[in-house]
Amino acid sequence: MIPSPIYTYPWAPTLERFLPAPYPVTGIRRETGDTVTLRLRPPEGRPPAFQPGQFNMLYLFGIGEVPISISGVHPRSGDLEHTVRAVGSVTRALARLRKGDVVGVRGPFGRGWPLEEAKGHDILILAGGIGLAPLRPALQHILAHRSEYEQVVLLYGARTPADLLYPAELERWRGRLDLQVLVTVDRGDEAWRGHIGVVTTLLPLAERLMDLRRAFILMCGPEVMMRVAARELEDRKVPPERIFLSLERNMKCAVGFCGHCQFGPVFICRDGPVFPLGRVRPLLEVREL
Amino acid sequence: MSKAAILEALRQHPFTHDMEEAWKEVLAEMARLQTYPPDALLLREGRAADAFFLIVDGLVAIEMFVPERGTLRLQTVSPGEVVGWSWALPPYRWEFDARALAETTAVVLDAAALRARMSQDCALAAWILSRLLAVVAGRLKATRLQLLDLYAPPERRTP
């Protein structure tokens, strides 16, 4: 029997949590046609401590504020990275930022991936589309502490080859002997020689690489993808306590006060965004929630 | 290729691994283990569906040629999966192409011999067709999810 995770407030909701701090943009990398990774430098005296899977609220003065997962730490400067897809007014403006511009940052918020609990276990990371962004720091952490984990497999699905995030890093990960990377796209092109199909079609291959029943599953992507993947994993006898998913809702205050991200009895910003499947599965089946 | 190697491949392959041993022996009599180089066609649209492929190693793409767009790759089939079910349904004609994307090894079952055997052995027929139905259902579900275009930008998603 796997003990249920204990939920506690990781921090007190002090005033500091509501005040954006100015973070200058120190770099911008275009990932795909509509997605960029922003490198943001924390002000002096504010080290960018965070748990993989947590998010920050990014504020563009006069435009608005959005929750964006922390997608990594720049290896040389230590700056925080946030991967942003331009889909709304704030994210479109974020994607147009230039080096030297300033972003207001609050955070980090929420509950991250269970990397401590997962020590000594196989890890399956299942990512779809922009869902790789919050999983990237988890994978970076695992690779930096590789001996503490057993088999590690990344399954990643994207729309097309041009929509794959972090292509250079993917290549480096593929080159490692201690990490299995399987990538699939929904629509291939003539140059694409890899898998074509939804990311869940890679599960049988992952099953050949590890005993899924004993693995920790970390997944993030469109909610439909996660719902289907969770069902397929449970069909393979993976305990729901070991399946973790990152959910997304309309987060505003980020500290569980405003209720915008309420999902049944939980607040995504405070109790999540990472949840064990056992805690949210009944909610995922409720339509219009 | 020896019958022993084919039998071993049938014992290992997820489609047949828990099949009765006697049936595996029957299938091994009508099978060959074949390796296809990259870009080789396993089957071609419009031709007689004369084989059933159990993919052992490599990667196979299901494709269709579309005038003015060229050959479109729709899905891939990995080791442990199967290619082709048109052999089980009249008029026994392939509806798509299947091409090896990497060097691919498959157990290739003679479809005419398999159909003849299944017409004599209802239990074997029921076993194979129920497995095949699960494959078809899984492929259909995957296709429907692909059609949802989940990763598309909101304004380009199909309703």
C-alpha cells in the first residue's frame, strides 16, 4: 500500500506573495512558431529556488498577469526559464519581449513533482505539446541526480516535427545511455523518420523498457491526453497513487484565495498544479468542472 | 529461416505470446521471418491482402499517396504491434501502403493459408479475430485522438 501524500501549506500566504518583483529579460529563445523561452534574472538577494513543477505569475505592466510554469534554470547564469506559448493577450505580449525588458514575477507557487518520493524507482515522464515545459526541470533534476533513480523514460508527443520544444536538448537527451527518449508527432513530414501517432501509442514501448506497475509516472499535456493516458496506465495496473499529473486552470491570485482556479474541492494554484491521479480522477470525469 | 526461430518470435510477440502452443505451431507452418530494408514497402494500396505482419523489430509507417501532396504518413507501427487486417475481410485488398522506416523484421503469415485454417478451426478464428478487433479498436482510438488535434493553437483547433 502506498501512503497518500500529505498535503500541507508549503508557505504562508504573506504579503510578499502578492507583490511582483522586477525580473529583467536576459535572453529569449524561439522554440517553435508560437512558443518562446524567456530567461529572467532574479533581483539581487532572491535566489531562484523552486521545486520542479511549480509556477510563477508573470506580470506585464499594464497588460496583465499569467501563470507560467518554471521550465528550467539557465545552466550558466542561473536565471529562471519560462516557456511561453502565445495564445492570449498577455502571452502574446510576453512572446514579443526583448532582452532588457522587465517582467513582474510572483512566486514560485504550488506543489511540484514528487521527486523525493520517486527516489529509487523507475520514472516515466509523459509529455504532450507545451506540457514538456513543466516536466523539463524535473527531468533536469533527475539527470543531475541520476544515481538516485532507476530506469528513466521520456515519452513526448507534439503536433508536428516543427512543434517539438527544446530540439537541441532532446538530441542531447537521446544521446544519453541512461535515458530512453521516445518522440512522436501527430503529423509527420517527408523528413520525419520517427513515430507518428498520439503519445499514448508509445506506452507499449515504454512497457518493454520498465515495469510500469512499479514506476512513478509524471505527466503533463492537454487534459484529454492525460485522461486517456491515465486510463491506459491503470489498465496496465499502475497504482493511481503513482500517477502524477499537472493540471491547468484560470489561476489569478495563485494563493488559493480568489477561487478562479477552483476544481471541485481543490484549488489548482495552491493544492496543485501537480496532483496524484487518485486525488483528482473523479473530478476529471465531471464535465464542465 | 528455421521454424524454431519463427516459433520463438511467436512466443515473444505480444499478439501471440499467450496463444495455445499448438496454435503457434500451426501458425509457424504458414509463416516466414523476413527483414525489410529502410524504405521497403511491406504492402501496397490496391494489391491483394495476402499477408499478416507481426512486427518484431524496426518501425513501419502506414501511408497513403495523395495526388499533388505526395505520400502522407498517417501512423507508425512499432515492434510488438501488427500490420494489416484487410487480409481478414473481403475483398482482401490493402487500403493503405505500409513502409519500413528503419530496418524492420516481421513474422509474415500467409493470409490465404491462415484464412483457410480459420475456416476449419472456429476457436482459432475467434481467438485471432478478437485480438485483431482489439488492435483495430486501439488504432481507431488513436486516430480519433489525432483528429482532435489537441496540440493545435486554440484558433486552429477543429471544433
